[in-house]
Amino acid sequence: MSKINNRWILFATVAAGVLGSTCAGAQTGAQGRDESAGVPDIVVTATRRSTNIQRTAEAISVLSGEIQRERGQQRLDDLQRSIPNVNFNSTSNTSQIYVRGVGNTFILAGGDPGVATYQDGAYVSDISTSNTSMYDVERVEVLRGPQGGLYGRNAVGGAINIISAKPTDTFEGRFDAVLGNYDRRESEGYLSGPLGFANTDFRISYQLRHSDGYTKNLIADQAGAPGDLDDLTSHAVRVQTLTNFTGGGSLRLLFSYADEHDNGAALGVKPTIYSDLYPAFLLYGERPSSDPRSTYANIGENDISVYVANATLNVPIGENKLEVTGNYRRSAQRYTNDCDGTRATSCTFSRVTRSDDYFADVHLASSDAGRLRWLLGATYIYVDQDQSVDVNSDTTIPGLFLASLTGGRLKTEAVAAYGDVRFALTDVWALTGQLRYGKTVKDSLGIHDCASLWCQCDKFPASFEDQ
């Protein structure tokens, strides 16, 4: 099955840069602080060029990495506690982000989110692994409202840019450690400085996190059952180099790895007076636990791994600036849980996802001098995903068993060309216009041999067993 989308998007607005940038927050990493005025100059790249947030006619919120670290915000879902109009939900460990109430509840492979997420200039398509470790961050930028002109059709609600801290030309480092109850052990830090040759700097960052689960599994001693749920064990490391060219420009190379392995979150299933709603009660006399900090889980696993390779080239062309970004991201997740929260194995859920993402973007931006500023660019995205979702459940009708296996392989290829023009009427007001053309092709091969209502599947198709 193929699906093709061709879209033209045109935006024209007159906006006030000061009023449009309503929330920046205190920034410890701000550049060019004016001590006399007490207001820092906050530089953002939300419009794909470096601009002062006070002169950028967009609704942008910025959270510095230093503030994020001090608050202990280490994942994507932590943003909702610091940035207005941002909400986060997780269904079956799939990230669902909403900005101003706009998002997408679709959780299967191939679904387009309503808020686009970018990491170091590259689009993140796999929403099942996007809420992993977020550490050693320079800043996080959240654009509220439709951003289709620069970010495409996946940014109806807005866009989130996560920018990693860059290598420095002087030696510096930091080491943090946290200990707490539930055997909480965390450590985060970095080392940065010059390599001593080729005008190249480096930065090595890491994050280690561990905590025992705070939701007790009442049948943890049962064979094959997990221990306590809502636990966490994760590791992450990032290595970067930044080479500054003699004639101007730079090349940054980034490699990162993150993994998470735990029992997953406890499913919130509570008992009710309507006992017939639970097949486990009718068939086995079993009910969920009434204690919010305990459950019955026959299975439970959350295993995630993410590999990223990124290259960003900046080259001056006369007074203009050319930026080229290439990114490869490989992610995988295996997630299982107990559907009904009872002793009986009457309901199980399993999802396996693998994704290979290729991203490239090139854009040329005019000089910031003068009232007229323009930007021209093109983007290419290719995503190859495999996913299977397996739900097995007893029914209230004796002898009938519900087994559903859905999923398959999906390939997505998208190309787009975009342009942005801004004319400064005054130091505050600007006339902006954006134009974008995009084409998306989706080819899918679904699972058909076991999608009927009453059937039993003993194994995944070969394409999943081989992973």
C-alpha cells in the first residue's frame, strides 16, 4: 500500500518580535548579557538561523540546560513542568506531546505526530523511543503554534528543538552524583577541551541512572514474572568533535548511544463493582489490586536502545551562511505488560519496534545585516520501520480466546523545499512570509496472516524474528 502527500504551505504574518516571544525563562547560558539593563540576550535557532529571542516574531519558550540540570529534568516528559502550553502523555511507553492542546494520540508506527521533535537539527520519527535520556543539553526550544513552513506537516501543534552542549576550546568538566531511597543512584557529567591538533575541540558526556521500582509486584516470586515495576536502569554516552576552519566555518561530528532496560510502568487497572467486565474474575475469580502501589504482573519488560551519528557543516559563502546537517538514527524497543493486573495470565500486551532514520537538511541563510533577511533550504527524510503489536486476551465467553497481531513494515520517504523571508519594519515589528513544498510517499507491508478476531499466533513473522 502506498500513500502520497503533496502539500503547499504559505504563511504571511505581521508580528511583534518582543510580544511574539512571550516566555524565555531565566537563562544561565545566555550570551551577551547587558548587566545595566538586567535583561540577557538569548540566542535561539528556532527559525533555522541564530537570532535574538527578543527580536524573533515567534511564540518561543527556551529552557537552558543548566536550569534543566538543577531541576533534575532528565527526560522529554519533564518539559511539561517548566514550559507553558506543553503537555506530555505516554501510552504503552509511546510519547505523545501536545502544545496548546494540539497533538496526536496515534501510537503505532507510521503515525505522524502533531508536534515535531528535533535533536541537534535532525527530525526524530520514532515516538516509542523519543523519551529517553536527555542530558548535557545547551538548551531546549519549544515553538508554539503551527510551524509547517520550516518544519513540515508534522508540526501542526509546534516543534521542539533539543540542542546538545557543544565542545569548548578550553578544558572544563563537571561531575554530578545523586543517591536516594529505592536504591536511587545517578551520575552525570562531561569533559570538554581542545584536542591539540587540527584546531579541533572535543566533548564527552555521559549519564547513568538506576532506581528500584516503587510499585510492588505481588507475584514477583512466580516463574517468569518481573520484580517491582516503575523501576529504571539507563545508560547514555555522547562523543563530539568540533573543528573550526581557518577561513571560517566549522564541522561538528556527534556520536551517541543510549539504552534503557527495566520492568516498565505498572498498568493502572483498578477493581470495580462490575465484576463481569473482567474475564479474569469470571473465569478464575481474580481481581486487580486495590492498592495504587501494588499490582499483579505476570510479564513486564521495557527494553530500548538508540544509536545516533550526526554531522553538521557550517560554511560562509560571502556574507551568507550555508549549513548542512546529516543524521542517522537507529532505535529499537521491546515493550510488554500485563493487561488486566490480576494473577491470571488472561491478558498480555507486547510491542516490538525497530526503526532506521536517515535525515539530511541543507539551507542557505542571508546575512543578518540589513532589514531584508531570507533563507532557502531543502530536507530529505527516509524511515524504515518494523513493528508488531501482539494482544492476547481471554473473553467472558468460555472457550473463546482473543488474539490480535498487527503491524508490519513501513517505509517513508519525504522531500521538501522551503523558503523564509523576513523584512524588519522596525526594531520590533517584522513582516514575514514562508513557502514550502513537500512530497511524502509511504509504502507499507502489513501483517495479514493473523489479524482475525479469533486466532492464535505462536510466533512473529520471519521479518521480526530476524531482528
